[in-house]
Amino acid sequence: MVTLKGDSIYLRALEPEDLEFIYTIENDETIWEVSNTQTPYSRFLIRQYLENAHQDIYDAKQLRLAICKDQDFPPIGLIDLFDFDPRNNRAGVGILIHDKANRNARIGSEALDLLIRYSFVHLNLHQLYANISLKNDASVALFTKFGFQYIGLKKDWILINGEYQDEAIYQLINQQF
């Protein structure tokens, strides 16, 4: 799909072969704070998830895409639309570039740009939003680069390493497409 292809990366649907990559991500405790995960996932559960990944976003209320470079496998990250609300034409956005060596290499920017365009043009969404910890400077910079605006603060919203932290919500209204 041309819509989901950029200059150096492309976004694709999840495949059964992504099991080990997703298993690694979902069980990486260092990123649980951004994914709201608190328990490990088994390969069995992830296999079941992948078997249902073909569901339409209108049924599943979410869409998870693999971020890939030149070859399909393995992916280098994931980008999600979640809490998809077709009545109000909005969805949340989450992104993760797993290998730190691939961060700050414009991969996240290119992936987010592709997802924004897809969301506004093909899904006809009116708005996207992102929940970001105030301590996550890289994510704040990424989302604000694309016009997401700070719209509010959730005080003591997330508990990380025994400390409550504030989480901000950023919003992008579709005024371009």
C-alpha cells in the first residue's frame, strides 16, 4: 500500500512471523511504563492476538502496524491506533521504536507522518491524541513536531518505580485533509 510507504520505512500489518518480536516487546519491563503493561505475556497469548490481528479497525477498535525498513522481518518498531471511536472520528496514537540504535534516526517521525496521513485521509478521522509522560522528552518533541498540541494534564496519573508521575494529553485536529 503506497499510503503506508515512506522514504526509508513502511508500515505493514502484523504477520504470524512477528511473534518473537512482539513477545520481546511485550515482556520488556523497561518499556512497560509507556505501554501500561504490568504482567508478562506468553507466546500462546501473543499467537492468539496475531491470529485475530486481521480484524478490521471498526471491529477491534485498534490497529497495530509493524514499522519496517528494507525487509519485512524483523520489524524495528510498532505504531498503534487505539481507542478508535468511529462515532466521534478519533483515536489515540502510540509508537515504539524498540532498538535504541534506531531512535533519533527519523524513523519515528516518518512512521508518525505516515500514520497521521492514513488516519486523516483513509479513516477520515477528525482528531488524534497521544498520552505522554512529562518525563518523555523525546515523545513530546516528536508529537509536537507534527502539530499535536498540549491540551491537558493528568496529575499523578501513572505509577513508575513507586513514584506517581503526571501524564499530558496532546491532540491533533485534522485541518489539513
